Amino acid sequence: MPQADKFRIALIQSSCALDPNENLAKAEWKIREAAAAGGQIICLEELFRSQYFCREENHDLFALAESIPGPSTQALGKLARELGVVIIASLFERRGAGVYHNTAVVLGTDGEITGIYRKMHIPDDPLYFEKFYFTLGDLGFLNFDTPFGRIGVLVCWDQWYPEGARIAALGGANILFYPTAIGWHPAEKAQYGAAQLDAWRTIQRSHAIANGIYVAAVNRVGYEGPPEQGIEFWGSSFVADPFGQVMAQASVDQEEILVAECDPARQEEVRQHWPFLRDRRIDAYGPILNRWLDR
């Protein structure tokens, strides 16, 4: 099998306004900037069309959901075709009456939907009340072939779980994308903020190392919500190479576009020297399918 060529990715770290149409227009403008900077696979942050509505449980906010295909995929698909790029867009999907998902869509260079991934791990924590809105994903951990590389797409809370990253890597992905919305609770930042951000970065770098794969996490920035009851999104979008080295890193509070070049030959080199996949004991991992191991 011939070695794949190098490809360039772009991560769009942005803040979000209250108006979904304003956010879509902003995303389109920034995608054009990212493509002009050389991005071939361009990834937006989690739920980019709105502020992070899961801070509260409010039935009125289901009105933000849309069908797939729908208005966002139509607009972004047209842009992907015009620019000759792949776009990864995280959307609030209305699958049917009462069934909603947190869904990432991959739009190909022809403007068509290459595939979708429905978020598998759904959190339920203070200011992250996602179980109120989202049904568990039911498509599994998927990879998608693009003209530039084979990609895995997971979403935010998925990034804390090594199982999803491993399955995507075993499926032949060159890179894992994690569209994200994560930040600090105001009351916790002073005491725990540095450790939380470090843990978030470390766990994703560990996926890169354990699997010999590129990892790209794209987060939003800005403060959303009332004082002391909102979230300060910590940005810090980054790209790590197959040995976990950070290739590009954004700030904690500024809108930025990160562009990084990924080389499948680097993935091959790392896996040859650190053959973690070779030495896996697949005959002994059955217990991991249990919720808990009773003694």
C-alpha cells in the first residue's frame, strides 16, 4: 500500500455569540481564512452554532437543534466544495421527535456529507447538563476517508476515554479530531484551574502516544453565562504528533486559527520504534468489557 502524502489541518478556535446565524457566518469567514492559510481538513469547535446551552436545563433550547442534512450542512457543504477542503462541523442534531444528538459531520471536498459521528460519552456535571439534551451516540467509533487522509472524529467528553481513541487508531486513522467545549467554573479556577487544563492536555497527548497517531483538539474561548454561574472556556486548542509532542498551541483567551502539517511517514516511524500496537495482548483484554470487576 503506498504511503499517504502529507496533509495540513486547521483548527478554528473561536468565541460564540447568542445568534446562531451570526455564528454560522463567522464560521464561514474563518473557514475561508483557514483554507487560505493552507488548511485542507478544517475543524470547528463543538456546537459552534450557539453558545454552550448545556449550562442549564431548558426545554426552550431544543429549538436550537436542526436536522442532518439541514441548514448548516447545506451552507458548509457548499463552502467545502468551493474551497476544495474537508470541514468537520459539530452540530445539535434533531434526529426525530424527542431524539437529539451531539453530532459531528464530515463534509467532503465535493460538498457532500462523508459521514457523521454521534457523541458516545455524554456528561452530566454542574454546568454541563448534556444528558438532558443528548441521546447516547449509536454509531460507534468511526473513521472517515478523505482525499487528504483517514480521520477519526470524537467529541469533547470522549477525549477522556482511551477506548474510543484506541478503536479509531485500530481502524487506520491518521489523526483524531476532538471538537470541544470545555472551561473553568469561576469558583474553581483559582484552586483547580491549572490542574484541570493540564489534565485535559495530558490525556489527549497520551492518546497520541499510546496509539502513535496525530491528535487535534479544538476548543472555544470566551465567557458564557451569568457571573459565578457561567463557564470561562479555556481555549488552548492544540495539535500533538504521534509521540505526543505539541506541534501547535493556541492561547487560553484569543480567537485563533492553528495550521499544522501531518505526515503519515512520522506515524509509521513512531510505531516502528515504539510498537505499542504490536505488543497488545488482545487475548487478555476481555475484562475491559465489564462495568466493574467484582472481587
